[in-house]
Amino acid sequence: MLPQNIELYETDNFQYLLIHKNGSSSIVECLKNTNYIVTDKVNLNKIKWTIIRDPYERFIAGLKYDLSRHGLDYKDINYSSLHNARVNLLTRNSGHVNHTASQVPYLINTCIDWYVELKDLNTFLKMHFGRVEYCNINKNNVELNLDKEEIMKYLNLDYYVYNNIINSPNLWKWQQGKIF
């Protein structure tokens, strides 16, 4: 069994790979007016795209979200155990997901054609869906006092993959126009 987190939203034109804490709620909201299915099967005949995010920013956003959901303080948990965990599909439907899990396992064998950086999400949504939806933005007022250097030790692989994507020709920019 692969340590994978595959949740693809498939329309007639594309497959979108959902990665938690990477603008996925905003994207799913834009998809509500389309005819889509959710699958874990990669369709090689369709454009596949996803959103990527700076690993440290994503980790902090995921930790704040999870702590807020469960009414905990960061002092209540061992945050070093949160890295590189899988999304448990048995608890996914109820929203109980480790939102700090690495974004790398989501990408394994998904044949992504286009990566969109989170900071470009609004432009991408406006160009491709004609609107921007804002979901889950700055809702978590959880205060964290974490050692960034300690967290960064666990994010080496994430940054290696992220930086390779950022420097690849598969990184979408608005000047490239619509991809579907």
C-alpha cells in the first residue's frame, strides 16, 4: 500500500488534486457549479493540476487549524510527531485529517501537469472559474510559540520537492493563460 493521499476532483476538462491546507476549500467551492466526481484514479487523458504551498507556512496553518478544531493548545501535543503522516481515509469524511502531513505523498504517481503556487490561487481561480471564493482564511486565532528551527528539520524533503516545482516549467503563471 502506498503512503498516498489521493483525492482527485474530475470534470470533463481536468483533474484537480486536493492537498489539504493549500486552498482546497476555495477550489471545491468554485467547482460546485461544475459537474464533477471525486476519485482516486489518475486519468492520463486529462490535464491534472494542484496547488502547492510553502512547507513551513502550510505546516503552521495546518497546526493552527487542527488545534482549533480540537480545542487544544500547542503545549498539549508533541508537534514533532506530526510530520510526514498519511491522511487517514477512515476519518477523512468527518474532517479529521492531519493537516500538517507533508504535501509530498499527495504528489506520488499523480502525473501532475501544472502546479499553481498558493499565492497565485486568486488569479488562477478568476481566470479559470470567473470568480474567487475565500474559505478558511485567517479563521484560526490559535497562538503558537514554536521553535522554527526545530520544525524546519522535519521539512527538508518538503522543501526539496517544493523548490524543484517552483523552478520547473510546470509551475503555472498567469502569463501562460488558461490551462483548461
